[in-house]
Amino acid sequence: MSDLARIAQQYDAGDPLAGRRALFVLDDGVYLDGNSLGALPRSVPGRVEDVVRRQWGALKIRSWDESGWWTAPERIGDRIAPLVGAAAGQIVVGDSTSVNVFKALVGAVRLADDARDEILVDATTFPTDGYIADSAARLTGRTLRPVRPAEVPAALSGRTAAVLLNHVDYRTGRLHDLPSLTAAVHAAGAIAVWDLCHSAGALPVGLDEHGVDLAVGCTYKYLNGGPGSPAYLYVRGELQDRFDSPLPGWNSHAEPFGMREAYEPAAGALRGRVGTPDILSMLALEAALEVWDGVSIDEVRTKSLALTDFFLECVRAYVPEGRVESLTPVRHEERGSQVALRCSPDAGDVMKRLIERGVVGDFRRPDVLRFGFTPLYVGFADVERAARVLAEELR
């Protein structure tokens, strides 16, 4: 056994979150792709069976009241709220991340002064956010201006209506400075919109503490909600009475069963709802969130940084010099919960071979190996094994 393998055993023995691993369905491999799709919590299959057989099969329409289907979007939103630093009553669950980005960004422009004619968007963003930002700009008559997050303070002006930023860069794992960037956006009189897909469930966000206006996020990565599980929309409490969703639906009406001709939005975050909730996947998500009971997000962050530090240490020790280059920042305050390694020219083939050997990460074109570290079920022995197998494949 190598020295690093022994160190991994020591770290695992002292890990306060080690017991959480038993709450997930995992095999003997090393799963480092939770930043794309989280592992299955053991509580989910039984809950889904109950929803299908009893709630839908036996109770049928009665389940909207008797099984709490109708209140699921806000109830589950309140379960997510502590994980992103929000008080209850500000998050509603439903629709996809893309749809919620559209709601948030158009809603942000509508909150801004009419004279503000520019939207700033993260130039390094996940493509869909950029596509939707472009559409939102065209629909609202604004000009879209892509800028890198570090350039945002200098790019802000009296013309800026809203700014859409990613908390963590999906390619590199770089963590952007949400507190200072939000403060800069506010100082310029604009609205701050954050995409939390790669940070929620991996590190503290502090939406309320830092005065974020609007935020969106998915639930199938670090929140383990399952493939295509519904996303969420955060609307800061002080803005809720002015938030004008571009997608008004009967589910967000003040009287949803009144079937009124004219639209009147519901009070609070509920106005972020649109149509009938996707109950099967939503209640699977609710069951998945039980793995967070009694878990501190600060404790998760501590382990996340320790895992990524240890992985980088093992890569330096095992991988032939010059074979890979880390794109992920070394400084903790600039790092999410993943490590991206540039590996030219054969990154795609390398990842295929890793997966064949039970080490599952993912490949991003043209030359990036991405490894996500989910603290609830990834251990230090997993980290050492992944780096060792990577080194063997690169030799």
C-alpha cells in the first residue's frame, strides 16, 4: 500500500460524513460525475412506488389535496432553501433550469429602470444560459453584452439592467465571487441573477446574506434529484410583489381555480409557478433531499475542499509530469467541487478507459477531463484510486 493510500484510509476514518455514503445506491467503482448526475438515494425508489401505486393508482385526483401534490413546489423549495442560504418562502420548484433562467432574466429586466438598455451575461457560461440571455435581450429590446465575471465591475454602467452569472464555471470548476459581484451589480443599480447549478449542495451560497435578487438552479447534480428532476427559482422576498414573470400560468394565478380571464399573480414566490407541476419527478426529488437531514453545508464544503486538495496531491504524485494540467484554481476561495484537467490530445479516449476501469468522470471537448466530488458519498480512498488509475492509463 502506498503512503497516499494509507493517508486516504486515515482521512476516511475521521470523516464525519462517511456514514452518508450508505444512503446512496453505489457499486464498487468510483463515481466522480455527480456534478452532472448525482447518485440515487436509497429512499427514492420506495417513495416513487408509493406515489405511483397508492397516491396516483388508488387515490387518483384526491392526491392533489390528500397527498400534498398541490403544495409540493413551495414545500420542496423550502427544503432546498437552507442549502443555498435562503429563508423559507422564497424558492419555488418546477420547470427546467432553462425555463427558470428565462423567467428570472426577463423578470429582472422588468424590475429594472426602463432606461437601462443592456444585459450583461457571463461570457464563459453554459451555452443554454447564453442562448436564453440572447432571446431575453431580443424580447425585451435590450442589448446583450457577454463579459467574463472578473470584468463585470468595469463593464457595469447606468445602462445595465441585469447581470446573469454562473456561481461555478462548469468547465473549470472556478468559483466566482458572488458576494462582491452582487454588491457591484447593486452599486450600479442593476439586478443580479445567479445560476447555482454547480454550487448548490456543494458549498455555501448565502443568497439572503449577500442580497442576491434572483437565482436558479438544477436539482439533479449535487442535490441528487434524478435525471431531469425539476429546477428551482429563487425570488428575494423584497422583490416578490414586483416580480413580473414572463410565463404567467394558471398555477401562479391568485385564484388558480377561478379560471379568470384576466391574470392576477399569486403572492410571494408562487408567482414563479407556471403550469401543472411534474409530480412524479418532484416527489422523487423530495425523497432525495432527505439525505441532507442533519447535514451542515459548511461541513460539506470542508470535505469538498479536502477531497479536491487530496486529488490534486495524488495527481501530482502519480501522474507523469507534463501529462495533464489542472484548470481548476488552487485557492480555496476560487474553487468549486470539481477538478478539471487538460489532457491533450487524447482526453476523450482516456476518459473512456477510466470508465471501463470503474472510475467515472466526464469529458468536455476539446481536451478536458472533469471530476466532480460529491462529499456525501465520495471518500478519500475513492480519490486516491481515481488518481492512481488515471496515472496508469496515462503512462
